[in-house]
Amino acid sequence: MSHAASKVQPITVAAIQAKKDAGEPISMVTCYDSAFGRIVEASPIDMVLVGDSLGNVMLGHDSTIPVTIDDMVHHTAAVTRVVRRPFVGTDMPFMTYATKDDALRNAAKLVQKGGAHAVKLEGGEVICPQIEALVANGIPVIGHLGLTPQSVHALSGYKVQAKEKAAQKKLLADAKALQDAGVFCLVLEMIPAALGASVSKSLSIPTIGIGAGAGCDGQVLVLQDLLGFDESFKPKFLKKYADLNKIVGDALVSFNKDVKSKKFPAAEHSFGS
Ligand code: KIV
């Protein structure tokens, strides 16, 4: 079906802002492939993020740092081939937006080849020139403050950020600078709930929290985390809505048993002449 003929009403930047203005919480999940993209498309989720967390979740890295622009284009395209209604943002990976030229060149790949509707950059005031350049070129930008995983080494690990007053003041100033530079929404990761709430109140754009408390305008979780793929991953902010680790594991045990006992394939799975 052509996009024009489709009845699907895609969620836009304006629709996301309208949700904040109306006090309607915004739901966002990560997604990295078409198989899950089809399920997300059929769900009521508002926004999809092709996160560079795909480095950990899909590619077996232990951080997001090894993720390349080609990885992001590849996975973003897989998602945007099937996701039509939710808004699709994608991460600019480590060191792909160090300068304005880098940011423009690499964001163009994500939007043109990957089909992303927006790009997400980690960082505060220092990356405002890159954000302004992207916005001036018609690319919607999502900001990301608090725990910024691309800076894991500088932050000395994955831990709650902005616990002290000075850091809280700085985070709020960064949030306002990002808003002034033109980001249309802001991810807040692993900060105290009270700070998440006060940043959300201070900004006119929506905030999307992950471990940033109930006062944010929306919430995001990594899809595989909320589905319970990794038994050992239990951060305080995560709520698991399914136990796919067990469901998939049990299915594989059953398939293996049927193959070994020659119970599969049965007649109904076999072709006649
Ligand atoms: O990469 C990612 O998945 C993210 C979310 C956790 C917000 O940045």
C-alpha cells in the first residue's frame, strides 16, 4: 500500500509536543530490527528509538562506544521499512557529531539512507552548535542528558548522575540550552526523580525519562529489557513486562527434543507428492 493511500496517522514532532501540552504521557521503546518493528507498529507505542544500545543488545559489545554510523544506518533502515505510525528517532553514535560538519554529514546518512525522522545526540551546552546546524537543515533533534553512555569512561561507570546540587544546576542549565538550540524533546537518563520532575516542569518541550522518575513527560525502556531477555540485567529503573528469556529457552528445549525423538516434522508439516 502506498503511504498516501494508507489510513495510518504517523506521529509527528507536533503531535509529540501536543501530548506534553495536553498532559498525556509519551511512550517510547527502542527497536533495532524489522521483526520487532512489526510488533511495535501494531502496538499503541508513540515513539521508537533506534538506540546505539544496539551495541550491547544486538551486537554483543559491552558499551555503545564501538557502534558505527554504518551500524546505525543498517538497523535504522530495518526499522523504518516496517514502522509507519510511531515516530522514529535514531542515535548518532560515538564521535560522529564532534564537529558541525561531522554532525551534518552523519545525520544526513541516518535520515536519507536510514529513513529516521530525527536524530539523538548525547551532551549539553557544548554540542549546541551541532544541534543548531542540524535544526537549521530541517533535521529534528532529540537531546540526551544525565547518564550519557557514550561518555561511560569519563563518568567512571554507569551510575546515577547529578546527585549533588551543583551538578543538578548544571543539568538544568544544559537542558535549557538544548531547548534554546532547538531540540524538540529530551531524554533524561538515571537522575534523581525530583530533578527529572523539575527539569520537565522548567521546559516547554517534552522530556522522556529512563530512570528519571515519574515526573517526566514520557518514559522509554530498551525493548529487550522490558521483555525480559537478559535474566541478569536488573537495574532499579527497569520493570520487566514479560519473561522472554524463559519462553524462548523453553521453546528451544521443546524443538530440540522433538527433533531428537523424530516427533518433528509430523505429517502435517510435510509435503505430499
Ligand atoms: O541507546 C539507547 O537505547 C538510549 C535509551 C536508553 C534512551 O539512548
